Amino acid sequence: MILNKTAGPGNARINDDGLDTAIDRYCLQPSQAQITPLGRGLINDTYLIVGKKRSFILQEINTRVFSDPELIIHNMALLSRHISQHAPRQEPHWKHCDLVQTLDGCNFFRDRNGRFWRALRYIEHSACHEQINNRDQAREVGRALGIFHRQTADLDASKLHIALPGFHVLPDYLKKYDALPTPDLNRKHSEIEYCRAVIEAHRPDANFLEQGRDHGDYAIRCIHGDPKAGNVLFEDRTNQAVSLIDLDTVGPGLSIVDLGDCLRSCCSMAGNDRAATTIFSFRRCQGLLRGYFQKAPTVLNTKEQAAIYDALRLITFELGLRFFSDHLSGNSYFKIEQPDDNLNRALMQFQLLASIERQEQELRALLSDLS
């Protein structure tokens, strides 16, 4: 789910009556607005709209994924109010991605065909990096997530809705996987069997995080839900992280899952032959964790700090499981261009998982030193 990406050149009209209707709700002179598609999101469609009076990000929410998108709007509005009223003003460069209202004062627009649209603040002179290229960038991403966790640490998570039931609940994903029909193994036999073997090997650990939560070891807090590299905005001139965007998945959850997912995304190094050379970068992990604990030194309790490594490997396993399940069920969730895209994504996550587990001793030592 990608909100704001580097915009390519373009001011061409896009042949989409629904898009034009949505722009009309936000622009006084919609016919003169410039439209640029943004990003490579796997869920939603996103556009930069540059009008005469204002510029903003316009997004169509995928209602096949988010069946009740008004829950997203509720969470975003609550988050914006909390940050503006309660968050310490220690980050003058930081910019929150607020909702932009329609011309008649609404936080969203649903057109006559049921398509759901919302607009967000356009943060100028900034861009996302789909991939993190060095330790300095990783540190900035860690700082961004640390700022978000610190700013929301005192937000009552019980007031947030769960926009995606079962999101980041690994046992639920396993149940869905187990309910899938057995695939035809005549095609991609070795890749299918490899994925199945990884899933069975990690099945015994599936309840680890839920058990810690139920025992009270890990607190339920406001989390971002998808803090990957592509959801951090960097200021063009300084290359400093200035915003954490794509807030559809904000909700109650475990902070260590957020941190683990961030590490998974930013520290993955994939080679040209896809899964075979996907590795986890220890140097980027160092940078990201240092940035995170610089900005959020007291958010996590002792037991949560001790479980960061497990959260990292389990969230990596979870995403591989989700990609593989979507491949087996006909690619109904994540967008694809080729039939085997989700299978290849699963293979890359499982290879990344193997790289993480090979470095367990070093990663645990690093976490012990930093936390």
C-alpha cells in the first residue's frame, strides 16, 4: 500500500470518469488539474493532483482489501488530532500526512459506482526510496519509525479501529493457508515444495508473538502497520526523513512487529537472480536500529526489546506465507504483472528469512548492545 512516490513527468489526462469525478470534489477547476500516477503500490491506486489552488495526493482505496474504508478515515483523523494536540514539538522538520477535505468539508468521497476516494497532504520537495541503498538511509528510516512510535506512545490504541481484521496475526494466515487446495505440482514443482517446506519448518513458532501479547509481555499500541522503505519520505535537499506515509494500516498492534517489518524491508538486499541472492544486511540493520533507539529510547519494555529478533524473523516468514498463499489462491490480493509474481515474492522472503536466521547470534548481540 503505497501513498506518495517520486512523481514522474506528466500532465496527461487519464481516461477514468471516476477519477475525474473525484478530482472535481477537491478542485475548483478540475479540468486544469495536472494528474500524475504515483508509485508501484500493490493495493491502492495513487495520483498526484496539481491544481491552480492546491496540490494533493488522491488515492482510490481498494475496497476488495479494505471492505470498510471509513475505518481507515477514522483512524487517520484520530491520529492527526493526537499528533497535533499531544505530540511533543521536538521535530520541527517532521511533517504529518494529514487528510485533505473535499470542497464541501468531507474527509472522503464515495462515487456513484461505490469507488472510495480520499485525499492527503502533498509534502513538497520530498521523495521515497523504494530500496534503501546504504546505512545512512537506513538510519533515517529508523529515526522516522522512532518518531512515529514516540509521538503515538500515549495514544489510546483501543480507540483505533482494526481496518484489516487478522492483519499481522500469523496463526490466522496459517489457517487460511491450510484451507487452500493442494496445487498442481507439475508446474514450478521445486519452488512450490521449497515454500511448503519452509512453512512447515516454522509452523511451531507461529503463536510466539500472540502468546507474549496475551501474557502481557508486549503492549498493544498504535502502530503504522506497513513501515517499509517506500513509505518514508526523504527531503530532497538534505536526504533527511521528514514523514512516514501510507497510513491505511494504522491501528492497534505490537510495536516490535512494526520494527521487525521495517528491518525486513530496509535491510533486504536482492540480487539480479531474484531469490538466490536475497540477503539480510547487518550494516543496514545497525544503522536502522541506531536511528530508531535515538528517537524512541524508552518506548519498548525490556521483554519487547528481547523479542525484536523473533519479531523480525516471524514478520518475514509471515509475508512470505502471504505471498505464497495468494499465489496458490489465484493472486486475488497483491497486484501482479506476471502469473508467478507472488510465488517469486514468496521465494525472496523465504531466502531473506534464511539469511536472517544464519545471522541470529550477531543480530541478538547487536540488539543487546543497542537496546
